[in-house]
Amino acid sequence: MFGSLFFLRGLLLGFSIAAPVGPIGLLCIQRTIAFGRKSGLVTGLGAATADGLYGAVAAFGLTAISGFLVGQQIWLRLIGGLFLIHLGARTFLSKSAEKAASSVHSNLFRDYASTVFLTITNPMTILSFAAVFAGLGLASTGGYASAAWMVAGVVCGSALWWLALSGGVSLLGPKLNRGSLRIVSRVSGAVLVGFGIFALASISTNAK
């Protein structure tokens, strides 16, 4: 009963963290429309995996790892920003969005791995998890079992959101014509580049 309470808290937390539409959500939507539900889902699961890793670092008190990652945030933001610009430019210029969502897409692992990489280049997520976990009472219990239940809930909650998002968008995909798919590709690419530029701009702000 005690463990299930922490799991439920983690579930709600993971869902809430994943739900706001940012660069990962945009990638999930674009890939679902362009390549189908599986591509969108594995994109989201990549983010859920990274959330779980960062959640575990925060929950189990791995201060050496979290301290190192936060200390390297300038380099990580630089890499993440450049990667976002690369993804955005490729999405903007690609003609893949004009294909039917039912077409064969054989790069599911690349979809997954790229999202893990992109999500993990934001080390400030660790601090967010640490603060929220403390607010939810995890710090006061100090138990590994509670931490494990919480992290499991975060992963499941995040995965639940990505399942719902990719499933919902996949229902919309068949209703879009080639022109609409082209617009989705262009807009998605431009916004992703914008996110990347913002990430790079934030480096100089935080360095001051």
C-alpha cells in the first residue's frame, strides 16, 4: 500500500512532466504523422527512458553524478541546442512527411536513441526531479524501495502520455493530404530550430 502510493505520485509526476508540448512533443507529433504511430511512440519512450534515468539519479541521491552533469550544463546545452537545430533543419528540408503514415519506416531505434540523447542533454531536469521528490515526501522517507516505486511511476506516467499522444495524432494522420503534411513538416522543422537557437542563447545568459 505504501509503495503503491509512491508509484501513483510518480505516475502523476511523469505524466505531468511529459504533457507540456516542447521539442520532444513536437518530434513525437511530426514523426507520428510522417511515419506512423510506432515512430511517434518510440520517440516518446526515448524521453520516458531519459526521465527515468534522471529521476533515478535524483531519487537515489547520486549527488556525484547529478553534480557532474549540472556542472557540465553549458556543454550539454550546446550539444543539445546544435542537435535540435540539426533535427529541425532535417525535418524542414525532408520530403518524408509527404509520405503516407502507413509507409515502412525502419529507423525506429534511431528515433528512440535520438530522443534519449536530446532529453538527456538537459541536466536541469535532475534538479527539477530532486525538488519535486522532496516536496512529495520522498526525502523524508529515505528508503530505496520508495525511490524505486517513485521512479517506476515516473517512467510509466511519461510512457502513458506518449502512448496517448501518438495514438491520438495517428488518428489525425490519414485525414491529412500531401499539402498538409508538407506544412506540418515545415512548421515542425522551423519550431525545432527555434528551440535549438533558444537553447544556445540560454548558454550566455547562464554563464553570466
